[in-house]
Amino acid sequence: MANTVRPARAEFGWIYLQSLIESAERRVDEHRARKQRLRAWWAARRVEELRAYEAWRNLPAGAEMASPPRTAFAVASAAVVCAVAAAFVLALRSADGSVPVAVDLALLALASIWFILGVACAGART
């Protein structure tokens, strides 16, 4: 029974990558034994590429992710609050109580931006 926490697909990928690295290292040794310098160099380069990929794969989860746009979310929240206040004042001052279409569209756009930034700030749930 395996004592790993990785899913089966990730475990298989790791085993496959280790197999590729071992066969590439074997190829380097074989070419060096036969004094085939150019082929040995190409094989060594392949080993380096595989090792770099292995190091990249072993990064902790979320290591390369950018920080969430919290400042943009705060600005969008403030803009939504101001737009709602402006729409309320405009509705109170209008003669028939209707809010102009431009204000409706502005509120819709700001609410959409606010929602998208809210989702971006929430990040992935684990």
C-alpha cells in the first residue's frame, strides 16, 4: 500500500519522469563509453531539461501564482458604493423618479467588475 498523498495520475507522471531521466542518464554513459562526444552532449542536455522539469513540477502548490488583486477589489467596491449613492441622489432629484439609462448601465458594469474581482480575490479553495 502506497503512503503517498498524490493522486494516481500525478504518481504515474512522476514514475514516468523518473524513468525518462534514468534512460537519458544511461544514454549519456553509453555515448561517453563509445567516445561519441556530440551524442553524449545531446543526451546530457536532455537530462538537464528533464531535471529542470522535475524541479519545476516539485514546486509547492501556488508558488508561482500572483497575489490576488485586493487593491483593485477595494477600489471597485468603493466605485460601486459611490455609483449607488449617485444613482440614489439622481433618482431623488429627478422629476418623475426614474433613473437614467446611463446610470443603470454604469451600475451594471461596475457590479460586473466588482463580481469578477471578488472571484479573483477569493482564489482557489482547497
